[in-house]
Amino acid sequence: MLKSELRSLIKNLLPKAEEINRYHDNVVDRAIAKALNEFYNVIYLRNPLELQRYTYGLGYTTPVPVALEASTGLYYSNFPTGYTPVVFPDKASGVRRISTPTQGGTLFHPMDARELDLVPHGHYVDGVTGTVGYVVRRTRVEYYNIPVAIVTSGVRMDCIIPFTQYTDTEYVPLPELTGNEGQGLIDRILLTLGQVRPVELHENKSFEEGK
């Protein structure tokens, strides 16, 4: 479903005290995002591999650049402007897959920050050849053992992003399942918004859509 279609569906399902009562788009979008994040985590707890179905591709049109941090010697990629993946409790977090633009033979494997500190000084420092380790930080991804060719070419990332970061004309894959309380996604969104009363607007007041 398109982002704009889902927002419109929710707004039309919400009860209205009178015709002019309206929920602001930003409030609706954030309620949808909250409910979707909860369902993404339900999916993760059931089977983390299923999250791949709900990922958003970053770097598919223009690869995500890889840069060198001179002070630490770390190679890293900042998340493209406007995108911050959803957080999950495993090492990959919201970055479920990284690959080269050509889908080559190099594999990317998620690590945590402690492993990134230990691996260069451990028993496997000379044995890791065809695998690149990556650590997901708040604003960027850091790499271990990344070849020069990939530094030059950049990478692709399959990420779980919040609903608010989709554009209105983009397709948003929706989980067709129920949560632990037996509620579907639409039920959860309506329950959240049901606790927020719409602003009462009269004819002598103005209303700007989306604020």
C-alpha cells in the first residue's frame, strides 16, 4: 500500500466528533510508524529472516559511499540523508543486509562493537579473507576487512526504515499478521490514535494540512 493510501485509510477510519474535527497528518504518520515498529519487532522475535521482506534498499540507484576516518583508520558509511534504520536487538539491527553494487563474492557479516575491537588482535586476524564485518552505529556503519575495490565502488544496504521516512508515493509493505494481543496493524494504529483527541477547529480558525 502507498504511504498516502495508508494514511488516508487510517484518517477515514477514525471516529469524528463532528465533520470539521481532523487529525494532523504528522500525528497519524507517527502513530503508524510506532505500530509498524512494534510489528517489525514481533516479526523479528518469530523469525529474524522474515524481516528481509520489509527492507528498503539504500544505494541501489547510487551506491552508498565508503569513507576513511583518518583519526581511527576505520572505514565507514554514513546513512544517506533522511534515513535512520529501525533498531533491533541483534548485531545487524536495522541494516539487515549489505552487498556490493555488483552482488559479488564478498560477504558482509554483522558484528558488535566489542568484536570490532577484538578481531584485529585475535587468532583470526589473518584468516578472514572473503568476509567483511560491519558494525551498525546510530548514524553510520563501520567496516572491518573491507577491500579497496569496495571502498571505491560503495555498497548497497537493505534496511528496515520507519514509516515516516517513506515518501507519499512509495509502496510500504505491511505485515499481515496479528500481535501477541490478537490485534492487527490497523487495530493497533487506531488504538493509539484513539487516545489522542483531534483538534476542534471552527470556521473562524484556519487549518494547514500536515501540521
